[in-house]
Amino acid sequence: QVQLVESGGGLVQAGGSLRLSCAASGGAFSTYHMRWFRQTPGKEREFVAAITSGGSTYYADSVKGRFTISRDNAKNTVDLQMNSLKPEDTAVYYCAADRVVLTITLNYWGQGTQVTVSS
């Protein structure tokens, strides 16, 4: 069982930056692929960025070049550096962890952190 706790959300003006952090506990963090998603009211949860257990990174087109995902396996954390923020980045941001054990996919989610970008 993995517990995930996000932090770092808040209110920022357009063009500004925020750094989200997700702290993991209760599992072998380095073996998990980590992802960030976001969701706004009335919309489906949207993929933002991912970093694999091997360190490969992936981004949604909407954030490519502005957001950077990173992980620190020694600290059991995954961060999302968000630069050049836009009002459309406003959402609740969620951290997720997953890995496959034999044929079973283990998937865990944090409680989310609110990011609000004012114009």
C-alpha cells in the first residue's frame, strides 16, 4: 500500500511559477511509475506528466516546454515544476503511482492540491 500526499498548490498570476511535490510512503517508491494528472469541475481527469521508474519522462502537449517532472528516489518524492502558468492550467492536481506485479496493476492516488492561475 502506497500513500501519496501532494503539496505546493496555491494561487499564482499568469506567467508565474509553482512547484508541486508528491511525497510517497509505504512502498518501494523507486519501482513505481509516477504521474501527475489534473482535473477541473465537469471535466475528466487529464494526464499532465509522467516519469517512469527508469527516469524517462512524458508530457501532455499542453504543458510541454513549460512543466518539468522529476523524482528523488532517496526522498521518495516526485515534483512538478510549472513555469509560464496560464489560466487554463487552473485545476486540482493529483499525483499517482503505479506498477505492474505479474499480471496485477497496482495504482494509487493522492488527495490532490488546488492550483489557481489568475489572469
